[in-house]
Amino acid sequence: MKVAVIGPGAMGCLYAARLSRSGIDTVLVDHRSDRAARLSGSGIRVEAPEGEFTAEVKAVSSVPASVDLAIVLVKSNLTSTLAFNGKMSVLTLQNGLGNVETLCGTAGSANLMAGVTSEASTLLGEGHVKHVARGVTRFGAWTSCPVASAQQVLVKAGFQVEITDSPGQVIWEKTAINSGINPLTALLNITNGQILQIPEVRQLMRDLVVEAVKVASTEGYRFTHSVVELAEAMCVQTSENVSSMLQDVRAGKPTEIDAISGEIVRRGLQAALPTPRTRVVWQLVKGLEKR
């Protein structure tokens, strides 16, 4: 099986490196051909919990037609730019809402798997990541795409995998968690764990997650557990992690705030459900982007 990992960021590099290291035929897709050439030459360096390693990975600027599985890990604002051959299976593990709808149009819903990952990775430099904390990769078929091959290669690469019958539910759950954590880390320039150390910030995180869960319920998603408690547990498990949103702010890059908080606000408006705290943090992060 040939796998393409799309996106050379913290998560894309982590997945590509671990897949390649396990002997799976893997390419990393980077829309910048100059950077792709450098990554092909240098490989990907991973500072992992079990020790440091460098994996040789071929990097290319577009998805090869010969790929059997494409794992999408680009920022949400780039999803619409991706092209697939109509035959390969596509797995999105991206942050935020709206990616699935876009990929249904470009990859075909019958070829699509969707889900989330709680792996924590920080980009330290080009092709250099720190695997901060192990997590779980949870995904399922969006309509009818077989999942066994994708599950097999990810398990072979050392990832813990759970298959779900409701990928929309797990995407909403992670989006709710991200909506409470990521904007606050970006606005306050703090790690995930520091959120819990400041009572006022911890309460705001809880309030943001509650707003997101209420919007999810208008789309038919009900949670039998406390998503707020999951968010707090995530802060503990990834206490040293610099969120992807804070990494983007520090690098002067666009964030995924529109696909997370912005989408929650938009969908709340459609359901006549106000999301005042989410709206404020969305606007503040947009302000950071435009400084």
C-alpha cells in the first residue's frame, strides 16, 4: 500500500515519519516544491517519547496518482485546494468543521474516511517535530469507504486506532475541545497545561466548550459524557504542548480559528443559538492574525 500524508506541519511530519519508519511506502505532500525538495534530502527528525529518530521520507508537491490512501493533515483553509484521482481512499484527521463537506466534493463521499487524532506534536523547525504526547486516532467511514487498510497501516506505524460508526460525532467532540483550548493558548501565549493553572481562564475554557456542545446538539449530536471534563483531561495529558494555533500565531501564519470558533458561531446563528464567548475569542484571534 502506498500512502500520501498531505501537509508538512507538526502532525503531517509526525505521521509521515512514523509510517515511513515502519516500512510503509510513504510520501509527504507539500504544496511548496522548494521545501519538498529540502525535506526529501534531510528527512524528518522526530523527538519522540521513546527517543529521537530521523526518518527518510520522499516529499512531493502534489498527490501522486498511484497512492492508495491519502491522509489529509493540512490546515483547513487549504482543504479546497487539494485534488485526488477519484479512486484513492482519503482520510481526513484535520481540525475544525467543514473539511468533510469540502472533501466529499473533491474526493467523493464513498472514498472518504473522517476522524480526529489526540496525538500532540510541536513543529520545532522545518522537518523537525517533537512528539509531545501519545494519543488515539479515531475515525470511520463517512458513508461506505472500507476502513480496514487504513487502520492496518496506522497500527503498523505504532498509532493507537479506534474505529467509530459516527465520525461526525468525534469531529464535533474534538472541535468543542479545541474551541476551549486553542484560542486561549493563542491569545495568552501559554501552553495547554497553563490554562488549568489560572482559575479565570479555566472557567472561560469550560464556558467555551459548553457553547460548542450546545451548537453540536442542534445538528443531532448528543454526548453521553462530559466534554468539559475531556477538555480538562486533554490539558493535563498535553500540558507541555504548544497548540497548533499558538504555533501559527508565533510564526505569523493564518490560524484555523475560522474552522473552529468561526464555524461554531456560524452554525449557532443558523440555529438561532447565541455563542457570545466563542464570538469574542474568534474576533480576538482574527485580530492577532491581522496585526
